[in-house]
Amino acid sequence: GSGDNTVDIGTVGLSSSVNVVTGSGADTITVGDAGVYTNMYVDVQSGDDVVTLGNVGADGSAKVYALGSGDNTVDIGTVGLSSSVNVVTGSGADTITVGDAGVYTNMYVDVQSGDDVVTLGNVGADGSAKVYALGSGDNTV
């Protein structure tokens, strides 16, 4: 539903999962560091949302979808060995930051229209970083 939501989740253990889905509103989602084999999924819809995820453990994943309108901030810590990060945002001035990534790690960021800023750390050996900023706006990658 609508409303400004705050979700704060501490450290996430080995082989776990986190799923957070919110409706419209200015939401603040914070998740601590994640253990090995842990998957984190956050879906914040319209609103000026702030999503902060700690470090992603080896063989884990972090997926953040912020597809509505609004100025979104997504900050993800370092990304472990053989992990993946997917961040997709909608219209608005979005700021995406992802820390250094380990070996065999893939990072995918898709920012749609808006004046977006994407900052990715180092990409590990045999990994990849793909950034799509195809909508209108002045983008910095």
C-alpha cells in the first residue's frame, strides 16, 4: 500500500534469503551483510526510495527493483566470489553505487529515464559489469 515505510534487517546468515516488497511512498530499506549462498530481493515501487544492502556473500545475489517514478538511491557493499547484482530503476534521478566485485561476479544495472549516476567498484577476473542507461536524461557512469 501507500505510506513511507522503514525496514531494517540486520546481518543475514549462511544460505538464507531476504525478500522485501513495498508499495508507493518514500521507503527506506536497510539490510546488513549477507552470508554465503544468500539471496536478497528488494522491490520498492514509486516514491523517493533509499535501499542500502551490506556486503553480498560468495555465491549469493542482490536484486533491487525500483521501477516507479521517484529519485531512488541504491547502495550495495562489496560483492563476493561467484555472485550477482541486478539493479533496475524507473524514471527519476537515481543514484546507484555498488562496491568491488569478486572473481566470476556479474553486475547488471538498468537505469531508465532521469539524470542518473551509476558508480561500480572494481570488477573481478572473469566477471562482468553491464550498465544500460537508455532513457532520456543526463547520465554519469
